[in-house]
Amino acid sequence: MAKNYYETLGVSKTATDDELKTAFRKLARQYHPDLHPGDEVAANKFKEVNEAYETLSDKQKRAEYDAAQAGGGSSGAGFGGQRGGNAGSSFFDEFVNMFNNDHHGGGGQTSNGGDISLNVTLTFEEAAFGTQKEITVNRFEPCAACRGTGAKGGTQFVKCTNCGGTGKVRYAQETPFGRVVSMKSCNVCNGTGRIVKEPCTSCGGRGSLRKNSNLRITFPPGVEPNQIMTIPGEGERTRSGAKAGNLILTITVQPHKLFRRKGLDLLVDIPISFTQALLGDKVLVPALKGNKIAFTLPEGAQSGMTFKLKEQGLENPKKQAKGDLLVTIDIELPKNLTREQRQKIKELHESFKPEQYDKAREFIKK
């Protein structure tokens, strides 16, 4: 049975080029094999849509196809397949490359610079309150002698004949779903679209030189350990006109002698005497900035209890949030008691009643 390419694309015989393109785009997206892995029906439908569009988007092939249809002598075979240099092919290539993540264009675009990853160590206080640090980045920078062109004097180059100055070349690959055309960087000009006639003596024609650059980086308050910061445009810088890569910083935070962190909360353990725990007391707790904070320890406090001092932790100005200071007490018993002290403690112990010990009373019950 003769194939009707117009019905395949769902357009009339008088469809314009734009109508054909719109119909093809819709159907190709609907049946593309990448979206239907292992679906033979979708794969065959995709090939039919491609074949129809390849024929109807070419004026000469469309005229031949219309004439054959009018005479009833063609099944449509022979009108699809390879085509060269027409608008339909260009559009289809772009569509396939969209799925291949290979976006291309003209103009001799140069390769963008790569990202640079560095580890940066901050003190506990620097991470908590924010700081500025100067770091050294070893990266490629555009060569000043040739202004990043790679050519001596900065101007002596010619258009690459391999890619026609686009920096891209086409290559075809046969797949189970048909012939797929993609684009890749030209290996003759390295994607620049230009051939240097006389290389720059400073950079050897590369257009860039590796050097150390000192950058002053601002670290905001509340930086987390192992947090990753991305500094746009401070990575590798290749040829002139190319987009610079990013600088990716992984933050290491040094431990503090007293404090620990849990998000914006500060955690600290403090020793107290058994008499403070028995009688209660006002206790001074060290703060990260050096001052001290007073809080009331209640009578009968037990070792391991944690007390929350609200909004005495770290601050994140961006989120307008403050953490708390979490104080855990550790009751310390005295050593090297004198005879007199032992006697007084013994007398004190004998004065206590069993019901004054909550945990011992519960233990006995169990």
C-alpha cells in the first residue's frame, strides 16, 4: 500500500514549510526512541515520521513525490534516507542533537574554560562569623601577548577549511532506529574555527597560559563543614571570548576546643560541682565571642542534663535565623578528701531519706 507522507505528518497537501516543520517537531518528540526505550512501535513510527519529513521538506523530492502520487506509481520508497545541505536536514540534525545534549552553532565558538576545585580550611570562628580570605588559584588565563587568540600579534589566523570556520563538524552514526547525525568539535582547529598562521611565541599558539591568581573570597556567616561554594567565572579561562569556568570550593572547618556545631546551634559541655548540682547556682557559660553568659542551674540538677539558652548560638543573616546555645552539665566529684570532709559527707548522706533519690526508688520498684 502506498505511503501517504502527508497523512503520516497529519498535514494537508498544501502545507507550508513552517507547517511541515511544526508537525514534524511535535511527532518526533512524541515518538523519539530516547523517550520510549525498547518500544518497537514507537521506533517504527519515528522512522516513518522522519522519512516523511525528509521527503516533504525538500522541494525537489516533494515535487517528485507529488508527481508519483498523482500517477499512482510510487509507494514512497526511495524518497527518504540521506539528504545533503537542505533546510530539513539542518532542522532534523538540531532535533537529534537536542537529545544528544550537543547544542551547536556557527561563528567559531571556542571551548569554555573548565571548573577548578579547591579545598579551603576555616577556623571554627571564621566559619561561624564569616570572613574574607585570599586564596591562590592556579589556572589558565588568556595570553596577554596574543590577546588570547593564539596567533602572533593577535591577528594572524585564517578560517579552518575542515569545518568552514564553524568550529563544528558533522558525523553520522547508524543505529537500530536509523541514521543519526550529530555534531562534534572540529579536531583540526580545536573548535575555534580558525587556524593560526604564525603561533604566538609566548603561549605556543594555545591562546592561554597557566599562572597563579590571588582571589579575595568572602565567606558568609554560618558556613557549614563540608559545604560547597561555587564562585562563577573564577575557574579556567581559555581563549579570548570563551566563557570562564567556575571555582568550586569545599569548606573544611577546624574543630574548636570547647564548642561543637549542629547547624546554627552551639553545643558545649561544662563541669559543675556536686554541691552546685544539689543546691542550684548561677553558672557562667563561655560564649564563642569571648564573653560569658549567666544561667540559673536548678536545685537537684542531674549529670547529662542539657539546658537551652535561646538565640545564643550562631546567626545566619541571609536567612534571618539564630541558633541556640545548648549547655550539657557534667557533675564532677571532688578527690583527695580530708578526714573532716569525709565525716561531714557521711553525716550528710545519713541524713538523706530514700524518697529523695528518684532513680534509686524507681530501680527498687522494678
